Amino acid sequence: MSTTTHRAEATIEAVPDLPVIRIVREFAATTQQLFRAHTDPDLYARWVGPASVSTTIDHWDARDGGSFRFRNHRGEEEFAFRGCFHTVRSRLIVQTFTWEGMPDDVALETLVFEDLGGGRSRLVVQSLCDSMEGRDAWLASGMEVGVDEGYAALDGLLADGAV
Amino acid sequence: MSDQLSRVFAALADPTRRDMVARLTSGDATVGELAAPYDVSVQAVSKHLKVLEEAGLVSRGRDAQRRPAHLEAEVFDLMTKWIERYRREAEERYRRLDDVLAELNQTNEDDRLQEGTAS
């Protein structure tokens, strides 16, 4: 199952027989900049959470064998995520990712930064979950959260002429 | 997650049921026809079919003898929409990343300009 719209937009693929989610997106940036936005905690905190939440980085050590923990909060609600950086290289990050609400469900994420030339790059994120159920739970997460404010954020961008 | 969607995904979490759904995409089939490729009893296939039926993925024909199973394509559309929603969330996230990257580009540009005036 996959959906594709405009070429520049993110494409997603949920492989029917494997507990995998794959997202592909192109950026008007170099692979070095993409790498920085994924490994610098201050930059990462600015884009990772849904629009309505703020992100606090509790711990961040982006190197082979390092780890991270961050919290998204909105009002009283708080969601904490953590994981281990397995491999951190200029074009490749391999890490685990866990929502602390289901700490035994661990996804293995592989992030690849491809140089497209001309200051453009492609990001390929593959998440391998430990079961089909785990994968579907990830797909379902944020179903109630974030949808409305997601559209609101998009409206804002459209109004600003940013899109 | 809405109840129907959780039932749909739970129903499809089983490989035999996913196979049966794949078989039904090419046309309606009776329990016997669905059971043929598997090393399981007709009863077991009936049970799987019931789960698919309860999830709304499959309906059964009125013909009392055969009661062929029919795939409900609209429910699949619902799943596609669900995944599309997840995709949109990812897209929102990456639009924020676009902004961060644009700023990095700008910072580089400013540095270059500053170096230019300094020299």
C-alpha cells in the first residue's frame, strides 16, 4: 500500500507482508545539512514533534553507541521517546526508536541521506517494527492527535505563501 | 483509532487472512475454494472468514448453499485513507524541516557575505 501525490511530497509505503514503514522525501538542502538537522538536538527539536506540541530534549548523544531521549508535551499530556544511536555517519543513521508508553515495542530505523546534486537531497527512512501489530500501532499513533492542527499548520504555511 | 479500523488491522495481522483477502481481490469465492490452498480445515477457514466479516472486510452471499465471500473494497479505501493521514503527518513534519534547512542555507549565505566584507 502506498500513496503518492506531488513529487516533492513525502511518499509512504507500508509493505503488506513485512512490519515495515518506509518514507521517502526530497529536500532543497545538502546531505550535510540534513545530517545536521537530524543530529543537532536544538535543530531536531524544532521540527520533530507535531505542531501543537513542544519538544524537550532530555538526553542526546548522536554518535555510534550513543542514545537519546526526548519528550513531546501539550498541556498536561506528555509523550516520551527514546532510543539508541547504533551508527551515525554522514550519509547514514541507524537507530532504535521507542515510545516509552510501550517500551518493549522497539523499531529499528535506518535513515539514508542521498545526494541528488544541485543542493538537493533525498531522505529515505525505513522503520522495521518487531511485529505487524507493532507496525500498525505506529501507523495508528497520532490518529486522533495532530490531524486537525496538522491541517491548521498547513493552512498557516499556505497563507504565508511558504508552500 | 476507530473501532472499525482497529478491527480491520487486527484482522489483517494474520498471514492466512491476508492471503484470503488477496485471493478475494480476484473474485468472490466459497469457503471450500478459499480452504483449498491451505493445509487447514474448512472450519478453520470459516473462522478466519468470520473475523474478516466482523471487520467489515468481507460480506457473504445470500445463496444458502454456497454463501460466497465478497471483498468489501470500500473498507480498503478506508485503510488507504488511514495511511494517507500518516503520510500527511510525516509531510507536515518534513515541511517544518524544510524551514529549518532553509534557515541553515541562509546562515551559510550570511557567513559567506560576512567573510566577503571582512576580507
